[in-house]
Amino acid sequence: MRFGLFIPQGWRLDLVDIPTARHWEVMRDLAAHADDGAWDSVWVYDHFHTVPVPTGEATHEAWSLMSAYAASTTRIKLGQMCTAMGYRNPAYLAKVAATVDVISGGRVQMGIGGGWYEHEWRAYGYGFPSAGGRLGQLDEGVQIMRDAWRDGVVTFTGKHFQVDGAIVAPKPLQEGGIPLWVAGGGEKVTLKIAAKYAQYTNFTSEPEGFTHKSKVLEGHCADVGTDYGAIVRSANFNAVVGTSEAEVAERVERIRARQVAKANPEAVDAMLANATSPDSATGTPEQVIERLTRLRDLGCEYAILYFPEAAYDRSGIELFEREVIPALT
């Protein structure tokens, strides 16, 4: 199993009370910590407005951070979970990602999905297409990026996007282009897009759901003639790790206290319920190892961890590094 680490960027109220002038320092230093350790990748979210509700708290933009991490790290892979296809013209996005890949020395991953956060879609003037429209954008956009990275120029006429001889130079440094992580578990469309184009997928960490989505993906691969075994399946995990259950509970309460100062308690509690669910990576190291081992045995080869307290306290991350990663790699 390989491991990725989400870097807090404000989206989940995870930079609260840290002065804005220090945000980059905090994010940069956490990425540097991961770069020096056992992590395979660092990740950010592609969002503009906070959750669980929109607030005036900072949410730093994903691809700006990608470029900054490309210049400030040396080894670790760089991903977004996941870029919303409708937020950027795909030829332009292909150009941005290729430039970041060159800056990084060939370390960018393209996490891509249809997008879902209606509030920010409408606020930024993108409207809010139907689910079918957003997934149609995803399908066309992935084809445009793939062809642009492979050929250095792309022409495409579709329902949602049209490009005419868009030159994408430089091409990415990675042979064959930037790896595509198609995120989402939609069974009729998203997983079929993944079967056609993805090197990685990302869907639920709930064991029964993971097994079911995997079978659906396998069926789509058979239908379109791609190698199911060549697609790496991944999942995201919320993580609050402590040496005892009492310590874990104390950590969760500290996280809650910071967040309820900025958002209503009911919304915060709903978000924290996901962070402490049986499918999370929250608990003692022994409990976390047991949960991740179960999912690994079901075919999950890649776990991406989000630590809500990362900007304030690295000790949970360090405990995970010492005790969990060695048990699963």
C-alpha cells in the first residue's frame, strides 16, 4: 500500500486562527515534511468556498498550490483530489498541468472529476449543469488533456468543449503524459470514464461499497477492452490518530472547538462524523492498521489521508508514520 497526505489549505476550516501571512509557511513546511518521509504524494482539494458551509475563511486555490509545491519539494508526487473539470477549460488546464510537471521534474498527478459543490459553481459564474452535463464535461475534458499531453497539440469538437489546434508546449516530462486519477463512484458514467482513460481511480473507503464499485469498474473494463488489473484503486481517509481512544477523543474535541467558532455546530458535527466513522482512519494505530488492512485486502492499493489537525499538531501524523505506514508497506 502507498500513502498520500492532504495538506490543509483552509477548505475544511483547517487553517482557522492562523494568520493569513503564515498560511503558506504552514502548508509549505507540511509538504516538506512529507517530502522528507515515507509518503508517496501530497494532495490538495480543488474548492473555492469552505465546508461544511461557505464562510469568509481562506480557501487556497489548488493549481496555484501545485505550482508552489512543484518548486518547493524535490521527490514527492503532487495531486489534487480532485480538479473539477468545469472550472477550467481543459486545453488551458492541460497547459497549466504540463507547466507544473516541468517545474516539478515530472511529479504531477491529475486528479479529475465532475465537481459537486453547487454554491461555489454558481458563485463563480459557472452555473450548475446537471449531473449528466458535468460528467459529459469530464469525459470530453479527459480526452482533450490526454491528446494534448501525448501529441503537444489538440483539436476536439464536442458537445461541451471545442478546441482547434491548441498547442500544449512544453509537453509534460512524464512519458505518456500526466497520470489520470478519475475520482468518483458513479456506476453508469464515472466508472466507465475511468475504465476508458484512468491509471488510477478513487472512490469510497467503505469496505462493502469499495468491493461493489470495484466489480462495476471491472465490468466496464471488460466492456471497453482495458486492463482492469492495471488501474490502481485508491480511497481517501479522514484520520485522527492517538495512542489511546481517550487521546483520540480529546483531539477530535479540539478540532471541533476551532471549527464551531466559524460554522454552526450541527454542520460541524456532521462533518466530524465522517472523520470518526468506522470507515475512517481514526483511532489508535492498532485500530487504523486493522481498518486499512481490510481495505488493502479488498484491492485498495493507495490510501490518501486527511488529518484535520495537521496545521496545528503533527504528532498524529508522526504516529501514523511510525506505526501504521511500516505495517502496510
